[in-house]
Amino acid sequence: MLRIPSVSNKLSSSGPFAMSLFAACMAFLTYSSMYAFRKPFAAATFDGESLWGMDLKVWLILAQTLGYMASKFYGIKMISELTKERRAILILGLIGVSWLALLGFAILPAPLNILCFLLNGFPLGLIWGLVFHYLEGRRFTEMMGSILAVSFVFSSGFVKTVGKFLLDTVEVNPYWMPFWTGALFMPLLAFAVLMLNQTPEPSGDDIALKTERLPMSKKERRAFFRNFRPGIILLILVYMMLTALRDIRDNFAVEIWEGLNIEVNPELLTQTEIPITLILLLMMSLLVLVKNNQKALFLYHGIIIGGLLLCVGTTVLVRGELIAPFWWVVATGTGIYMAYIPFNCLLFDRLLAAFKYVGNVGYLMYLIDSFGYLGSAGIMVFKQFGNVQELSWLQFYGDSLLILLSLGIVFMLINGLYFYRKLTHSERSNVSTPITHPVSTN
């Protein structure tokens, strides 16, 4: 279904790099279009509107985050057991449901319209796994995954720019703005998904380099977790911190800029993300040159630690008035995404290959993502109901960077040592630990 034989055949004969670049671009467009149904509401502030003592915008973010989190827990099973059939239909159908939820937000009264953001978040949380399913386990997965991953750096700012334009220039009602932003991106989404679905399956050379990627049963998922329990738990903790801080920066960008006394125009929300996108795209794509999966695994650890150090260091500098606030926002965004992007399948793709496991990245991605959004929701609730209600979002963001990411650096150093010892032990004992799978690999 949704296959165009002439396009599929041309891609199959075009060579692995050309095919991979095409697939990566279509994945980028697909995920960027998805963001038009998720993030444009953040361009509005809903000043003066509250419900039960809490700002309306915080309610919307919390509802969407809870829906997103629930889908990640569901996705541990769904995405890890995913097969190639009907992926494109699933992507379009799930985003269609989220779009209808935005229509409900526009027409329903409060507090019912807040529940629409719960419905909006759940289907969108499954899109990453469906899209990356086309890309994993290939010789150019780093390049493709990097292009896909930077989509949420660039597109988050871009769709908020579109939303801000609709609010300020077209004077669209803030409640209708998210729905109409999604409508603008619907044709691009349909085209990108159709083209992505023409991607050929991994070749024999891909499988030889990265191991075969197959659905994982409940028994296989449990066996994998038991085998890597300490490392996975440490990764979950770091990812919870990163997800929470990324969401604060993403959802309260306008409030952070205003706290820095910088005028927020539509272009600003995109301008800061372009240099971050280009830096990360170059950095992550270069890892495709590293053929040794074990070396690449530890390089990703180094990149993550470097991103955490950049956030902590520049926060110290801006508080000492040694760098300008604008560049602090850019630097902390770069650092957060330097650490965040490898978790979005790239690190796990190399982990499976380094230990020669036959499985799929979807299980690991959705396992840590579910806890990541649990952490994000927890931080949001803590900010609103803890002893820090009076702190501005700018102050809370800066304090959280210093405290949480300093702890994250320690966790990642311990985690790197854990995987190094585990690989060393595996090599000395000459024991391979692949997940057995009942499906034929022919």
C-alpha cells in the first residue's frame, strides 16, 4: 500500500548513499511536518488566562506531555513489535487524529478543550518510532538519523515562527492558531510520507555491518533489559533530565526571551535554532565515518558529556556576565541537543551493533522516552506546586541546568565505564550474546 513501483525501483538502483540521502530528507520533512501539529501553540502566551489557579498554557503543556508520555509507554510494546506493513497509513492516521484534537481545542469550552491536548499528544508520541523504523540498521543510519534528529531542533522553532506570524500578522485567534498551522503543513506531510514509504529494505551489506533488525517479543525485551540493567537505568536518568530541560526551553522560549529583556519577534524563534541545527547535523553525520561500532558507542558518550559541560559552563559564564544572554540561549540549546540527539536512536543503533544483538532500536528508544516525558511532567508539576512557584521560567531554567546537568555528567562517566567493562569482559570470554529470534532471517 502507498507504494509507487517506479520510484521504489529507481531508489533501489540509485546506490546506498543516494537512497539514504533521499530517505533522510523525506524523514526530515515528515517529522518536521508532525511538529506543526505539536508545537505551534507554544508561540502563544495566553496571558491572563488561568484555570484552578494555574496558567492555561501550563495546563496545555502538561496535558500534551502526559499524552505524549502515555504513548511512549504504549510504544515500548507497539514499536518494538512493529513490522513494515502499513507504517505509512499509521503515520498519516495518527497525525490526523492529533489534528482533529486541535480542532476540538478551538471549538470546545474550557476545561474540556484542555483534554484535547491530551488526545493531541498521544498519537504524536508514536511518530518517531514509525519514521525511524525506515532508517535503522543501515550503513548510513548515522547520517539519516542525524538529519531526522535535527528536524526537531529546526522545526520546533520554525512552526512557532509560523504560529507567531498567524497570531501577529494574520491576527488568527490563539485558540484556532494551532489548527490552522497544522492545516498549512498537511500537504507537505502527505507528500513526505508517500515518498518515505518508497524506501527499500536494508541490504545484505547493511545487515552484515549493523546486524539484522527484527521485532522483539516481551521475553526478548526482558532479556535485553536484564543484561544491560545498570547502563540502561543510568541512561534513563540522564535522559529524564535532558527531556525536562529541552521541554522547558522549547515550551517557554517566549517567556525566557522576555525574561532576558529581548524583544520576541517571529524570526527570533527560528534564528537561534539554525546555527544549532547546522552544528549538530555536521557533528552527528560525521560519525558515519566511524565503522567500528564500539568506538562509535563511546564517541557518543563523549558527545553527550560535552553537551552537558557546554550547558553548565555557559550558564556559569552568563551569570558572571561574561557572555551575552543571546549566545547563552544558543549555547545551552546546542548543549542540550548535543546530549539529547544521540539518545534518539543513534546511540542505541550502535549499542545493538557493538554487542551484536538482533533486535531493534524502537524498544530502547521508547523505554527511555517514556521515562523522559515522565520526568518532564514531574518537573512541570514541581515548578507549579513546589516551593519554586515564584521563580521566573528564566531563573528556573538556569538553576535546573546547573543542578541537573552537573549530576548528568557524573552519571554518563559512570555509564561509559560500565559499557567499557562489559565489552572488555565479552571480548575476553569470547562470548556473543545475541537475542535469539524465531523468525527466519532469510
